[in-house]
Amino acid sequence: MSKNTEKIGEIESNLHQTMRFGTKAIHAGIEPDPSTGAIMTPIYQTSTYVQSAPGQHQGYEYARTQNPTRHVLEKNLAALENGTDAICFASGLAAMDAVIKLLKSGDEIISCNDLYGGSYRQIVRVYEKFGLKSKFVDMSDMKSLEKEITPATKLFWIETPTNPMLNLVDIEQICKLAKKHNILTCVDNTFASPYLQNPLDMGADMVLHSATKYLGGHSDVIHGCVVVKTDELSKQLHFIQNASGAVPAPQDCFLILRGIKTLHLRVHRACKNAKKIAKFLENHPKIDKIYYPGLKSHPHHELAAKQMRKFGAMLSFDLKGGSVEDAYKVLSGTKVFALAESLGGVESLIGHPASMTHASIPKAERMKVGLTDSLIRLSVGVEDIEDLIADLEQALALVEIKEVKKEKKQKIEKQADTIVAV
């Protein structure tokens, strides 16, 4: 690398550090195309690159190893999370797979006990047969967590807010504990997005995103990434990226780059909507429990206010009575909220974790953290809030109508019994 190139890189790094988030989202790591001046990064849809002589090329040899569209995205992502580098993958789970490949047989992962079902499945059903050990614990209890650490513990896998119970983990405290025991930390930051939370600034070694969600934001691409704090982790993960080959296509990288340009606008609006929906549900007579860190009733509300810029756009709730039948009526009764897996898009989604995103977690394990068969999860989008609340109101009315009918039936039966007795 020439001194001039190093100087340019230093200038860019300093500029990105002074940029505010919205400016970073649009500009960090992105330059007009040098050959045409195109303001949007081109989609370099190629599998290989021509060399003038063996080993003499323009920085690109083979598209699994390097791609210009992917390279720009990785620089942009690194800037958003204040990291040294970012490494992109074909999905969030492919990114997680790469992180776990930093470990070896006999090593142990300690994870929070409330996490995405796909993450649980990968740790337990894929990697345990290769000799990796795992524990799933309540990471909000620091004393209990430290007792679980053994010499084999090499990675803390952290979700915060958690999926789908919206629990919070104190990132700074966990990372201090990890450093004390020489343990790597990776924070799945998918639910928060870089707009709301930057775990590397709180001491984490790695941040993971299912970029499919808020980063892409339009429900049209599958993608994942890991942002790292050190050059050493960057080298290791780029090696795994190339050696294992789970790389994203150039078109996918382009879509994520495009989505990131409006990340701050979308998440800001979605958070605002979610807070209003949470307050509506909190006061609804049919709701038993609501899980949203923006409510003062949430046990981790103060922690959320400390380590997040806003409270997010995800929330979950249980109906009174815990009837799965009632939950299904609500799930199938919405008109604006779409019944679908995933989250983080501009459109609002409603889901049933027990049968959808968390079906791979045994019921006994789900129930320990309160993930009941009737739990409903919302990914709040950017539609008009009045329409979203009206939609939930009419869907919840389906359950209320059922209860009225039941009460009428009981009253009629009681009257009939009285007539017979007479």
C-alpha cells in the first residue's frame, strides 16, 4: 500500500468519525464510480477479473474472494458500527456460522436463553455434533453468568433486545466480564440496528446483523454481516468468508447499500409508531402482558434508555387467558399487519414465534422465558399510526366478540336450567 493510499484512508476514517449517523448512512465508504461518475455504486455482476499477467490485477481476482460492490458495502457497514472492518455474508445465519468457526472442538459458547430460534438451532443442532459445547443462561444476572464460565468458555453470544421477549442485556457489563476471562463477545444487533445501538463502542469484539431486516429494510433481500473491532478479527473472518464461500451476490449488496441510505428515517418512524402501539396495547382490556422496553413497566426500561437511542420497533404481547385459538384469530384477523416471518421492513408484520421463528426451540425451553404458544410478535413498520392501531383494534375485537357470545350462551344455559328446575 502506498503512502498516498494510506493518507487517503486516514482522512476518510477521520471524516467518518466526525459524521453524524444520517450522513454516514448515505456517504460513508461510498464514492462516485471512477469510470462513469455514477453516484450509485454499480452492481459488478462478474465471476472473475482479467489479469494483465499472472498475479498482476487491479485488486480483484475472483468474485468469491473480492467484489467491488461488496467492498463498498463493507466499508459503509464498518462506519455505521464504528468498527475497523465489516465482512458480508449470504445471510445472518451464514454470518453467525463464520463467527462460530473462530472456535474449535471443545470450546464453549455461553448464550442468552432468549434468542432467535435459528441461532439456537445452529449452536445446538449443527455445532454440538462437532464438539462445541453450549449453555443458555439469563445474561441479565451477572453473578449467575460468571458462575457458568469455565476454562472452555470462548464466546459470549448476546442478543439485546432479545427475540421475541424484548429483554435487555447490559452490553458494557458483559463485555467487561468477558475481557476479565479472555472471552470473545459477539452482539446480535439485528433488533436494534446501528441507528439505535453500537455495541463496539460498549466493548464488544463483534457485532452481527441479519441485514435482511432493518439494514435492507424493504423485504427484498437476504443478507448478513459481521462488523469487527480489530484487524486480527477482520483477517480471520475474511479468511473464513473466502474459504467457506457463503458470500452475498453483488445485487444483494447493492440492495443493502440502497436500503441503508434511508435506515435512520425508517427506524425513527417505526420506533415512533411502536411506542404508540405499545401504549395502546398496554391499556387494552384483552391484553395480559406486553413486552416493549419503551414502557416504564418493562423491567429493563432504564437499561434500554441508557444503551439505546430509542426503544426499537419490535414488541410482543400475550392475550388474557392465553388461548392459542384466540391468538390465531388475531394473527389471521389483521388487514394491514401481514402475517409473515421476518421483521424490519417498511411494512408492519405480525407473527407467531412458537410456530414460526422459534419453532426449532423445544417448548420446555421456550416456556422458561415466557415464550408461550399464544405469544404474538409485531414488527412495526412506517405506515400511518392511525391505520395500524385501527387494524389491531378490529383484530382484537374478533376475540371480544367471541367472549360476548360465550357469555350470552352461559346466560341462556343458566336460564334454561332455571326453567327445568321450576
